[in-house]
Amino acid sequence: MVLAAVFALLLAPASTLAMQPAGGGYQSDSTSDLPYVLPAPQSGANSTAGSVVATVPVGVYPSGAAYDQRNGDVYVTDVGQASVSVIDGTTDKVTATVPVGHWPIAAAYDGENGDIYVTNFYSWTVSVIDGSKNTVSATVKVGKDPYGVAYDTRNGLVYVANGGSGTISVIDGRNNKIVATIQVAPHPKHLAYDGGNGDIYVTNFYSDTVTVIDGSTNRVASTIPVGAEPAGIAYDPANGGMYVVNFGSGTVSVIDGTTDKVTATVGVGQHPNGIAYDGANGFLYVANGDSFTVSAINGGTNRVVGTVEVGAGPDGIAYDAANGLVYAVNQNSYTVSVISPASPAPEFGTAAQLALAAAVAGGLAVTRRRLTGRALLFN
């Protein structure tokens, strides 16, 4: 039966075999002996991406989210009411509301001091929340219109993107003092730390670029062209890739941290913004603002494996490593969708998997060249 099925695939018309799924894929060719397979993507509320298991009401126009690994809470910025909602990761209930500055946008957790840093767009400040008390312990003056924020685990510094100044303010987490100001492109939006090379990657919304800052010198090392209006950004420690969400393109650019080159572009939903890495299943979860969905990208294949329907206008997103859940912030619903991720479904494509398939089929070897340009589908 298996052998007959394989031969049926080989003899099928090229138009049938060489399909490319929505949300990413590959084009076949006849110039390589490398195995080539193209699994079909999955979609829907209970797909390979996972499913919503809870909906948490928060404040007005919630935006960003950050996970505190010390207390297990998720911190959600409430733009419309100048506060931060604190969600208990064990109950998925709001247990505290912390007043901060005007128009809080994003948040980041400092693993060394246990504080949460919140950018206040119209106050030109950063509120520092003590995670043990859920109260503001300091307020740091930064540049104009601060937006994204990220923590560098190697040097212990907090980096803040000042959208109106075109700069990055660098805060020393030990004393909450500004220790450097770095000029980047106009309108920097979000940042992420690369634990492999120690650099900070900054998305420049109106420049369609990413600025790379050397974390050891706090100087600009390079600039990388990406898609239109790059916004959210996240690092995948498993493959060393930096994933850049292109709001205007509806795509995600994948940057190789060793070369600082874009190696893949993945199609997602409409006007994507936030992104978070799930360390348990290796997926990158992307909030699609105008699709009211979250796309799940398999970091091993850089393909969309499914989507999850969430609330209206999903924006920020965070992964809770303690409970294994993903928190998608729905700006227009004033809620947070709690997603239970699924384990990655097996995808044919590795050498071991292809060897097994060949053995089952009676030792039939399948390569791109032998298929003369056709793609072999395993569904």
C-alpha cells in the first residue's frame, strides 16, 4: 500500500505535486540531490498552533505583555488607563493593577533585579515595577516617545527605543540610571536581545530596517533591510534566528544571528505586530492585528503550522515558561487570550525521516533531481 502510494505520487502531474501552502513553503528545483518534502499547513482554532483556554479581562486598550519568571505573573500594559494589569499565571486572574505613566506601551522583565520596566509613551519615562510588591519603585526619564524595551542578560542593561528621538536609552538595572544614548534610525519601535551573539536588534518602523547594536560596546554594528514597517521582534535560542514582524508586509523576516542576513520570509496574517518564542515547542507566536488571529511558526522549518482565533486587535504577546501558556493581548477587546500551545506535529524532511520513508517503501530513494522539479507531499 505504501509503495503504491509513493509511486502514485511520483506519477502524478506536476501541477498536483508542486503545491505551495499558504503561510510559507518552498519552490522545488531539479539541481540538488537533497530530499525535498512539503507538508501541508494546518489552521483553525484547534490546529497545530494550539487553542484558547481562557480569556482574561484587563484594562482599557491593552498593548504589551511581559512574563516575570520569578513570581510567575504576566504584566499587561493598559494604554488607555495608565496602568499595568498583573495576571497570576496559576489562576489566570488579574490580581493587581499598578498605576504608571501616561500611555504605557511595552514591558520587559529584568531577570537580575526582578523588576519590570514599562515604557510610558507620552510621559517620556520608564516606570520600574518591583515584582515582589507590584508597586513602582523608580521612574526613569528617557527620550521622546519611548516604545519598546528589552533586557540584556549578559550585561544587565535595559534598552529602550525612543520613537520620537530616533535613539536608544540604555538603563543600568542596578541603579536605574541612564548610562548611554545610542543614535539609530528614525522611529525605532521594538527591541530584542540575542543571547547567542550578545547583540541588541532594533526594528525601525519607517526605515524598513533593523539596527544591530553591539552589546559589549553599545555601538551600532550594522543595519539590515527587512520588510515594510517592522514592529515586533523575538529571538529563537534554538536556531539562533531573530524573527522580525513586518507590520506593513504581513510577513516575518528571519535573520541569521551569525551573519546578520535575512534567510527566510514567512507570510502571516494582516498587520502583524507582537511576537513571542515558546521554548517548549519551539514555535514563534505572531499576533495578527487585523486578522484577529495568532500565527504559529515552527522555528525548525520556518513555516506557519497553524493559526488560533483570538480577540479583536491582538497586539503584544508573551510566553509563560512556568505554565507553558501564551498570552495574546487583544487591544480592541480589552482582554488577553490565553493559548494552550500544541506540541509540534511531526513533519517529514529530516534525513532520518526520509530514510525511514524510503525503508518503508522498499528502499525507494526520492530526491529533487529524480523528481525533475516535482515536490513530494506527505499528508
